[in-house]
Amino acid sequence: MTDRPKVETPGNADKPVESWTTGDEAMTGAQASYLKTLCEEAGETFDDSLSKAEASRRIDALQAETGRGQ
């Protein structure tokens, strides 16, 4: 054991999108599924070509618009 306190590092969900090392990869299946649902609820067009980072930003925007994720 050490006397140093444990320093918690932020999980991936806490990292700013700009800091993601894989943000330019294609969005995940989970992101696509949720984003498609949000787009349908908001009457928006679903874009399946978004990157992980772009999808995350779009999800945040649509959650604010639809009231989900509050």
C-alpha cells in the first residue's frame, strides 16, 4: 500500500470529444442506433456517415432538442 491518494482519471464519457484518439473513426453501432432514434423523434435526417466525434456532438444536440438525456 502507498500513502498517496488515488487520483481518478476521467472515463471516456468524461473526455472532451476533441481529445478522443478514435474520434475520426466511424460511429459505433450503439451511437448509430440511438442517433437514428433521436433523429426520428426530432424529425431530422439520419446521417450514417458521421464519425464517432461527430455522432457524439449530434447526439448531444438532439438530446437537448428532444429533452432526452436530461
